[in-house]
Amino acid sequence: VQIVESGGGSVQPGGSLRLSCRASGMILSVFNSQTREWYRQTPGSQRELVASMNTDRLTTYAESVKGRFAISKDNTRRAIYLQMNSLRPENTAVYYCHLRPSDYWGQGTQVTVSS
């Protein structure tokens, strides 16, 4: 199984980005059994849980991103997405997708919000 992320980049404050994460080689039944999560990390800090979606499609968000970020999935593509709107400079970080309980991590994708 390989977890590949894409979609990061640089954007001005107020802009949007959509992160993607694909679990290549994971069989569908295993993918469906995972809680899908997005974390972020800045230098010198621990990884912070940003958003999650469990197997019942219940979503949770960090308080600071509620109403601006949205997690979604596409089972047929074994994909997880994080739509990020109204981005702020403090959202600058490396973002990682994670599948639990299998404990697969993506390689991380840099998001930079700056004018």
C-alpha cells in the first residue's frame, strides 16, 4: 500500500486549496474500514488533527477550521480529500493524511498561505 498526497501549494489569504490523498494498492474493504484523517504540522510543533471522517461518515474538525475546511472521500478511488477555503496565514503547515487503524501516513504536502 502506498499513500500519495497532492494538492498543496502557495495561496494568498482568503484563497482555497484542495488536498488529495490516494491509498494505492489498498483493497476496498480495508479502505472502507478506516477512519480517514488529516493532520498538519509546523516546525517545532507536534502534528495536530485537523479533520477526520469515521466509517459512518461522521466528521469532526479542529475548532480553528470549522466552517472553512471539509473532509470527503471517494471509495472507488480510495481517495480522501480536504477542501480548504478562506485560508489564513496560520494554516501554513505540512499536511498529512492518515488512515486508522492501519496507521498509514502520507508523505506530507506543504501548504503556504501568504500575501
